[in-house]
Amino acid sequence: MINNLLNKIFLSLSLLIICGTLTAKNRKLPNVIVFIADDAGMDLGAYGNPHIKTPNLDKMAADGILMNKAFLTTAQCSPSRTSLLSGKFAHTIGTEDLHAPLPEAVKLLPSYLNEMGYFTSLLMKSHLGPNGDKQFDYRGPGHDVNALEIFEEMLKNAPDDQPIFSWVGFKDPHRKYGGLDGAAEVHQPDSVVVAPYFVDTPATRKDIAQYYDEIHRLDQNVDGMKQLMTKYGHDKNTIYIYISDNGMPFPRGKASLYDFGIQTPFIVEWKEQFKGGQQIDEMVSLVNLMPTILDMVDYKKPVDSYGLSFLPLLEGKQQQGAEYIFAERNWHDTDAHARCVRSGDYKLIFNGYADRMYPITGDYYISDTWFDLLKMKKEGTLTEDQKALFEYPRCQIELFNLKDDPNETHNLIMEPGYNGIAYELYLKLDEWMKATGDYPSHRKTKADIIDRKSGFFFNRQIELIDYHNLGYIVE
């Protein structure tokens, strides 16, 4: 049963691969540029938001392939990034908690590409820690305000006889907004989309508009980087990929297992290989990103990865995506042990600490969106959709019909007629946890550093000191 499950979610057994190492001299290898946003949700014109200004990413989608159901293995920054680059679930490599350092033994995508003769670079945000950073040939730290300078400096350092792999870690649209590093204001608050679980106030609208502004700046930087690739003669045979590490930094987004937190934009452009203007509605898990990129460059599947390439899906050779996707949420300023499984129209979430309030993060507790929700809670004017954020004890099991309830605000677990689908999904989730060596919720707990009720960040400085003493990475 477990083997069948693993096949369905694109897992694989460890393989011993004996093959000759490819180099740039053996064949013409494509350049690979991965643009990864920091806390961007699905807010792009290409994904149906008519109010956000993202002309360059929209063009990239028009010239390439847009995937409508791509999902991350977690909605947390460093756990997500280590999962994306390792092809493994974060709890299998010890990086499930925010800031947890990558173990030295874990091999990431750039190490495999180095073997093929690639020049590999890591730009701007990393959040991988020293054992991740050192697997790249070139490290270019910095902020999005200097993104084009950082990218051009990398190109100047790239050898002429090597293909380029660059992991471009934007810091947009991570909070805080405004200030010296803030993006230009190009969106009007009265034109933004306000989710039903937010309070529709001028302050919340401005908060969302500033989030849009940072995505717009990212969009402009993507275009500038593609122009620099052309300037330096790298515009031919180049794969461009755009993703995010998790959802937007708002309640029910970042660090949650709702689609608002784990669904990611996924755009891939490879003009020499892929027909432009395609959309794929099949579901994929980005635990498969690393093996997919390796497949694109003709490297054989690496040992000890939980992913399998979905390149056949991109090429139209395979019509079916993943039957199930799985994701996890662990410590991120507040402790949590949540797991989810998504299949077809349904999603089941298991909350290990259901006796505690919803686990918020240190990002959005400072936001006007959060303070507006707190104000309405105090006044007793929250809607049913908004109240769920503050209710506890919570249901240990949440079940949603995603077709009828895309915002995941109507838990079906206590309604008649849904026990069958709930048990089916729970058994699949349990099998996945056992197959990947996951731990039960009672085995590991860690103290919160945020008051879940007020959002007060009471232990930040002490916790940062502890992080550094323990070898954790903080960005």
C-alpha cells in the first residue's frame, strides 16, 4: 500500500546511479535561472488578478507555461527553500523549523549541477545556512533595491565556457513595507482584492497595496535581469522559472496549510523547448522541482530524493499529475504540528495542537491587517469567516471542499456525509507520515515567542541570541 502511495505522489526509492559526468564541453547545456519570491502569493495578472501590475511575469507566462495547481511542501521560508533545493520534505532532513540549519550531509541541486560543469550562483536571500550556501560557486548577497547590480556582477564573474545556474532569492514582498527600502507606490488601495477573512478597511487596503507594490518591483527586476542575460549573450537556450517560497505574509497565508499559504505561482519559460501560452491544470508538488530541473539538463535522477521529475507533464508526454500532495507546518515563531493532504476537490488538515489558538507568525502581527482584525474582534463585529482565526480549542481535523469553498472557511468535518472522504484522506496522510519518518505531534514541542492572542512579539531578542548560539540561521 505504501509503495503505491509513494508512486502516486512522485516519491522514489534510493537509486545507485553509475554514469559518466556530463560537462559543458560535452554538449550545449541550457542556462537555468530560478526567480524565487519571498512571501508572494498567487497575485499576478497571469493568475487572474486584474488589479496588480505584473506585465513582465505575465509576458513570461504568455511565452511559457503557467501551472495552476503547483504546491509547496511547507509554507515556511527556510523549510520551504531547503525542501525545494533538496527534493525532500523538510522533516526528513531536520529543517522543518524556521531557521533550522541544513545538515552538512544534505546535497542540494547546485552540487549536482556543479558536477555537470555549471557555474552556480546564489543571489540575495538565501536562508539555507552555511552548509547550503557553500554548495554554490558564487554568493551575491544584497537587497532588491540593488538587484540588477547584484545580478550583473554575477554575470561578470561567470566563466564564458560554463552554463549558468542562478537561484535568485528576492526579498520582495517580505515585510516590512515602506521605509528606505520600500517599493514605489504604484497601486491604489481602492483597487486591491480584500479576502473575506480580512476586514475591509482603508488601513488593510493600504497594507495589501504595499504588498502589490513589492511584487511590482520584483516584476520589474525580473525583466531587468532577462535584459542583462541578453546583454551578456546568454539569451539563447535559457530556462526561466518563477516561484515563491510560501504564500503572502497575511493571516491564513504564510505559515498556514490553507491553499493561501502553500499554493505557489509556477511559470516556466524555455523558448527552445516549450510552446508558449500553455496552462496546466494538473496538480504537482514542488518536492519534484529539483529532479525536474535535473531532468531538463539531462542529469540522471539523484540518490535519496523524494521527488520525481514532472518534465513529461511540461512536454505534454504525460497527462496526469499528482493524485495527492502533502505539506507540513512546524515551528515558526509559534509552535505547530500541522499536516495536510490534498486530492481532487478535497483537503484534510490535521492540527496536532488543536488546544491552542491559531499559530500566527512574526510577520503579520505588525501589520494593519492584523490590528484591524483585533479591533473588530474586540468590538464583536467579526464575520464567521474572520472569527476562525481566533477560536480555540480548534478542530483537530479540518476538511474542505475546495471546489465549493476555495477560501477554506467552511469545515465539513462535523457535517453528516463526509466521514468517508475524511477517513480516506486521513489514512493517506498517516501512510505518508510513516513512509517519510515523520514524528507525532507529542514528540517535540518548542516555546512560542509570540502571544497568539495579541500578536505581541515578547521574546525576539532572546530567541535570536539562542539561534546564533545553536548555529541557527537568521535572515
